[in-house]
Amino acid sequence: MNTLIALNIIAVSMIVNIAIAVYGIVKKPSMVKKIISLGILSDTVCLLAVYMGFTATSPHPPLYASGYGAGRGVDPVVQAFVLTAIVIALAFTVFLATITLRMYEVANSTDLHELLKLEIASEEIEQLEE
């Protein structure tokens, strides 16, 4: 009974974590905050996948060792997928950080609202020059 309550608390905390990360991605104008929120979201989704990969009994290994316990286990295929997802998320985070660094070098800001204002102002200047 206690493990069921603990697992439900973990599931609820992961759902709350996903909601907070999505809020950070949607509402925060700074690219740095969006990248951090995206990292939190990807890590939480990986934890959720491992959480859902738990089985009632431990999967049978190809070789039976003495003293093998039949407790709860995790499907190894889910672990392989999560490891791949972590690597992909890391590569995507580095890509976004590179783009953000370039944005800061060009526009001296990582705020998307300010960049939009600069773009609108530059379009107005181009129209006046014509």
C-alpha cells in the first residue's frame, strides 16, 4: 500500500513538473529560460518513460544467477530508448544554445519580444528608405 502511494506521488510530481516546464516554454520570452524549461521537460519525460516501464515482476535474464530476486524490475528496452532520448535532447539543447548565443551576438538580447521589435523597426526603416 505504501509503495502504491509513493508511486502515485511520483506520478503526480512528474505531471506537475511537465506543466511547469510547458508554462516556461510558452510564457517566458527569454530564450535561455525556454532552453532550461525544455531541458526540464525532456528529463521529466524520460523519467516518466522509465516509470511507465516498471513491471510487476522482474524480467527474466537470459542467464539465471543464483540468488536472483523476483522483485520489481524495469524493461531494458525502455531504458535503451530513454538513453537515446537523453542523447538527442542533449544535442538539441546544444543546438538551441548555439542559436541563442548567436542571437545575443547579433541583437545583444535573448528576449524574443525585443527581437520582434527590432525586426519590425528594421522593416519600417527599409520601407522609409525606399
